[in-house]
Amino acid sequence: MPQRITRLPAVNWKPFLKTSTLQSESRSRSVRTPGGSRCSTSRYPPHVPFTDAIAEGVRDGVREATAAIPPLRPPNVVSPPGRGRIRAPTAAQGCLHCISHRERRSASRCSRSAGSENVSALKMCLPSEAGDIARFITEAVLRAGGKPCPPVILGIGIGSTADGAMSLAKEALLRPLGEMNPLEQEIYDAVNALGIGPMGLGGKTTCLGGVRIREAGCHTASLPVALNVQCWAARRATVEVQYP
Amino acid sequence: MIRLSTPLGDEVLSLKAGERVSLSGMIYTARDEAHLRMQEKGIPFDPQGAAVYHCGPVVKDNTIIAAGPTTSARMNELSGFLVDAGVRALIGKGGMGETVRKELRAEGVYLAFTGGCAALAASRMTLKGVFFEDLGMPEAVWAIECRDLPLTVAIDSEGNDLFFDVRRKAEKRFDKMF
């Protein structure tokens, strides 16, 4: 749910993003655990290009949050594959994910560790393999084992293109937990039947009440399926903005 | 709950996978880059009976603010030299691979801490020092005094591995389902 409505001038997104980053961190602080400055997905209102002002707003927010008490851990970002350390200002940009979206004018921020992000999976299925989606996802969760800090929430993107499917999977994770459609339920049941359990130490709950699928149209010869995993510590914040 | 304190000795050899332990004493954090640096430059602390924690903490004004575990599997092929040097316990989350299981045989244990519970861990820790600070906050080796850190023995010194058992059962269930 949106936490508050903010009215902003048409072009100045910087203070808004700054507020959003800080709000999210203050939520982390309320349980005294920094959410981390690691992977994040962010979503912006329609037709807002990923401008320097947005990047700057996020950077400023991160800078303030790392100086606060208790602090956010400073960005831990390197240049692949050389592993040279990147300074914070460039760091924020690499992890941001900007989507043109027509339904809602909001920005969301969710964080998780590399343990979850590293078990992401993409399969470019054949159109004839639509019946194998549950198998592919369940196998990916099996391979992930305890690494993504189960019980997890599963974001699944079906359709679009290879890159688009992964974006859909990330966006799907923003949908609040609740009712599931038949395919989501099928995947949920299969994943929990694996018995991987909390932290991979065995148990009934591997998926925490949520398989989230987001679909988009794709080429007739194509069926991209992407999985993005959220650990149990699903800390997120959304800000809805009234935009003239 | 079995109480352990560092430096660890042969008492770790009698621990069994699945048992819960409570660890006190000095532990040292190390992630990917610290392992690589230690292999190159040597271990900066006394490794005899030491416990190494896969963790990149948040530190502010010489205080541990958060200290959750990172995914241990990334260190699967980087940990042998520590055990060879006398390290008796590796601590992390998510489990470790076959290589580590063999390296720990008759030598030490892998202990699991719950991922995401960084605040709980920090509440039982006091910062004592730091090595390789140039690697940055998460990758540096932090020397931390801990009190009653609640852990689960996930790999014991006889080769029993809780994560591996769960995985094997899950594979069987997967084969049955699909």
C-alpha cells in the first residue's frame, strides 16, 4: 500500500526519490536491521525517463541513510569482472530498474541480498513447452536450496523478451501477497512439497505465501520464463505520487 | 543447547549435524575478497581453533549495528586453507559444498545462522578490531567478540550434512512430482 501521497512539480523528481529511499530505510531501522544497499528494483511513473536527476535523488538518499544512525551499509558495488570498487554515486545507477508503467504512478523499492538475486533463472522455452513452466520454476528453487534464505517469495515473468521477462519477474514481486491464480497455486504447492524449508534446513514452508506471475505478450515463436526470488525478509516501500 | 567458546578444540569433533549450539568468544568475519586476500597475504589472526563467520557487517562508530550471514556457498572452493591452518568452525547460511564437507572431516564443523536476523546477531556482539579495512566495510575481516550466538550444526566432522540431506530428499520428491 502506498505510504503517502506527495504532490511534486512536473520535472523535479530528485526530492521525491530521496524521500522514498529514506522512508524505506527508516522502515528497516524500525526493526534495527539495515535493508542493505544491494539489489533493488524501482519503478517510476509513465514516461519518466531515467534521468540524472533521478539517479542523483537516489544517491543523495543513500548518502544520507549511510550517515544516519543506525546506518545503511555503504554501497558494496564493484565493476564486473575486474572487481574494482565503484564509488557510491555510480553504484546506485547500476542497480536501478526503470519501467514505464501505465497503471499507477508510484515508485517502489525492495531490497534483498545477492543470495536471492544469484539464484535468478531464465529459460527461453519453446511455445510448445508452456506446460513445463511449473517444472522449470520448481527445479530452479530446488537448485537454489537454502541459498536465497527461504521461505521465499517467487516473482515470475512470462512472455515479453529475455530481458523483459526478468523485468516482469521483478515487478511481480511488488504485488502484495494474497490470492493466487491456478498456475501460481500449482507452483506454490510443488515448491512447498520439496521440503527445503526455512533456511534450507528442512520443513514444510519453502515458499512464504506467494508465487507472483506477471505476463506480457510475446512473439509467437517465443516463450520466455524468468524467475526472480525474494528472501523472507521482504522489506519494501512504495510511494504513490500525484503527478499533474 | 551445547555451549561452545573459542578458541575451539576437539570438542567440535563430537558435535552432530542437527544439534543446536551457542557460541561465545572471538570470531572473525570473511567474505569472498577476504578469503582471496588471506590466501595471498596470510591469515591476519591466530587461526588455531578460530571460528570464521561469512558476514559483511554494518559498523558505525566502532559498534556492530547489523551482522547477518552471507551465502556460504560462494566460499565453497576458497575455504580449505583456513581448515588446514587450524580453523575449527565456519559459520554462515545456506550450506556449503562437497569440497568443504571433505575438508572438515575430522577437523571441524560448519554452523548455520539464520539469514536476515542481522539485528539479533549484532545484539550479541562487541567489535574488537579489524584487518584489511581497505577492502571496504562488508569485505574486511572484523574481529568480533560474541556472546551466546545461536547456531545449528549443519555439517559435522564425520561428513553428515543437514543441507545435503534436505537437498537429496527434495530431489527425490521433485522426481516423483515431474
